[in-house]
Amino acid sequence: MTRSAPLWLLVAMQGVVSAASLVVEIVAGRMLAPHVGMSLHTWTAVIAVVLAGFSAGHWWGGRLAEKPNGPAFRWIGGALLAGAITTAGAVPILPALAGPVLGLVTQPVWGITVLTALVFFLPSFFAGAPAPVLAKIAVTTADRTGPALGAMFASGAVGAIAGTLLAGFVFISWLGSTLTLVVVTIIYLLCGLLFFWLGGGGGRRGLTAATVLGAVLVAGAVATPPSCDRESRYFCLRVEDISADPSQPVRLMVIDHLAHGISARDLPQVQFTDHTAMLDHLARVRAPSERFSSFHIGGGNYAVPRAFAASGQQAITVAEIDPAVTEMAAASFWFDPASAKVLHEDGRRALLMQPEARYDIIIGDAFTDVVVPVHLVTQEFFRLAANRLSPGGSFLMNVIDHEDSLAALASIVLTLQSVFPVVEVWTEQVAPMPGQRMVFVVVGGDIPTQAGSFSAPSPDQTRFAALADGFVAQLADTRGQLLTDDYAPIDRLMGRRD
């Protein structure tokens, strides 16, 4: 027997389902990050796939809305049970599919899109089905159709806002991705059972089987090994022990899917990556005095601030947006928080909020995936950094680009040249392989570095050199674009290849 549903219940259910579906969308980006990174391409794929799922679900729901209320309720109850199953299934399915899909679809953008579609299209499709059915029932059973329809649309929008805020500010940082999806799964199960009850029941064997399968998948999701040692509101963080000798520990910090730094307990002044070796050495030789002040944008495993502190530098300030990164650096990478002033703030904002501060060295080592965040490569930001330098100070930043393009590097150089009298590009002194992803350190200042090359351990003794001035000038002129807050297509210039 079909049961009548008051308007307030239909409105509430529309808001709950909408909120849960947006939670899944936000969590999807977080779950994909350990496999494909957290980039513009990742979020573009997530938004497109989820909207495609909602659209297809709305179309199907419109067909279901033509049915009498009882069968329509039961159909959307089944859709939400299927949504619960596919939502819980995303937890074990994503890591199982990531390797094969990304290996088969080698073009990174398409690889991200296909992987996202395989895992998150169906949860969005099933979550999109109830809206047209609930709207139709609300309009046909309410005394006033206009306010009823408006209430349903408003409830969907408010639910979407609530789900987005809850996912970003509460669930992920307090529960993590897996438990957040478990909560959504339970919500879908309860909503599905309610709709079956409103529709008069029926198909009890199938209903029981779906409920049991959902419960099994919830248990499986909870039992799936996490891909993160710690999941913060910003990143998936992991520590890997890469020690050759357990008595002399060496550890690697992985943020999302990329290695972000290596530290050895007993060798605080030895750098284990090319970019930190260059940043460390160039900062010291370009500093206006032996004792210099430094401002670091991005902490990571705090290898460079730790090395500065070990050599006696005291005026060290670090802007690291994620407190969890700092806590992990202190707990697992031997960074002493008392050795530096740590600001858990975006680097640009941190500089902006210190109008009187001046630093001898400013180091930019912040990344979103393999790309420097857009707001940290613009002419406006470089002017801000130059304004915060003391006389004779230098700005250094880590840049990644591909040997056969260098468009991102060229654009950053061109933009820096509009602010600093001298701009240098440093890299390892070795012929790159065709198409190789290369690591550079770009320097902006008033005077050239005295030596054109140097050797430093990273950890093996490695030779680094500045690219010839003529080559740098030609590169900027032929391939560079001026980057501003209004237009800085750094993702496109960098591209995605691995």
C-alpha cells in the first residue's frame, strides 16, 4: 500500500540526498589524489563526471516520475540502494583499477577522466534519480504547486551547499575519505529503505539482498588498507623508510602521489634531492651576509630549513599551509619546530600580511601536483616577494618542466625578468634525455651569482650549473608568456605527461 508523504518530508529527503551526493564529489578528488595528484585536471574530471552522472540520473528519474507514486517510490528506493553499493564499492575499486587504467590509458588527462568515470559515474547517476520523482510527487500532492516546486529546488541547492561544506571542512579532516563514504553509504541505505516503505514495500528478497550487499561493502570499505598514513584537509601524507642501514634512518615524504623530500636523521646538512641541493647552496652563496634571514614558501619535509638551522642560521620563517605536514616533519623527519617560526598560512598571504618584514632570501618550493600554484608564479606575486627582500636579497624557486617544451619555465623566467634585474636558471650539469622531466631552480636578484657552477651532495656529489644567459633570454623571448593574476595558464604550459 502506497503511503502519503508530507511535503516537508519530500523536501528534507531531497536535501539529504543532494548533500550526500556532493560529499561524494568532494571525496572523489581527495581519493584520486594518491593515484593521479590533485591538479586542475583532476578536479575538472571529477566535476565533469559527477555532473554527467547527475544529468543521466535526472533523465532516468524523469522517466520514473511518469509511474504511479507507489512504484516510483520503490524505484528510487532501489536507485539509492544501488547508490549505496556503488559508493561503498568505490573504496576498494579505485586502488584496484588505478594501476591497470593508468597503464592502459597513457595520456594523463584521459587516464584521469576514464578512471574517475569508472569509479564515480554510477554513484552520481543513482543519486541523481530521486530528484525528478520527488519534485513530481511534491507538485501533484501539494495544495500550491509553485511553492512546492520552489521548495524542492531550494532544498537541492541548500543540500548541495551543506554537503560541500561538510565534506571540505568536517568529514574529510575528521573522518578521512573512507569513513566519509561509509557515512554516505549508510545515508543512502536508510533513504532507500524509507522510499521502499513509502512505496508500500514489495520485492523484499531483492531489498534484503541489496541491504546485505551494502553492509558487506561497508565492511569491505572499512577493511581496505588506507593509502595515507595521515589524511589532512589538504593532502594524503605518507612516510616511507628507505634506509639502507636501520641504525641510520632515511625517510621519504610522499604527498598525494609524489615524493616531496628525503631526510636522513644523522645528516641534517646533506640534501637528497637535486632541487633542495640547489636551493640550499644558492641561498648560502647569494645571501648578503654569513648570517642571513630566510622565508620558505612550502615546508614539505623541511629539509632546507633543517639544514639552515643545523648550520647555525636562526632567522628562519616557514609558511606551510598544512599543519599536518609540519607535524609529520617533526615526528618523522627530525625537524625541530623551535628552530624556525612556522606560519600555517598560504605563502603569498603570509608575505602580504607582513608589510614591514624583510628577508635576505625568499625560497618558493610549493607545488600543486607537479605545478607551482598559479598565484605563486605571477608578476604581482614576484613584485610582492621583491618588496619583502632586504637590500642584496634574492628570490629562489623550484620549477619543473619538460625538456622538449620548457614553456612553463620560459614564462616564469619572462615574468621574473619584469621584476628582477638579474634572472638565472640552474639545473644539473648533464645532457637531458629527450622529453625528460627536468628540475630547475630559478633565481631573481640584483646581481649575478659569482660562480657559474658548483658541486653539492644530493646525496651523491652532483654538478649543477646556470644555463647560459643568451639561451635563457632566447627561451623567454620565444616561448614565454607574461603571467599575471588575471592570466596565468601554468597548467597548460606545463602539461601532464606522467
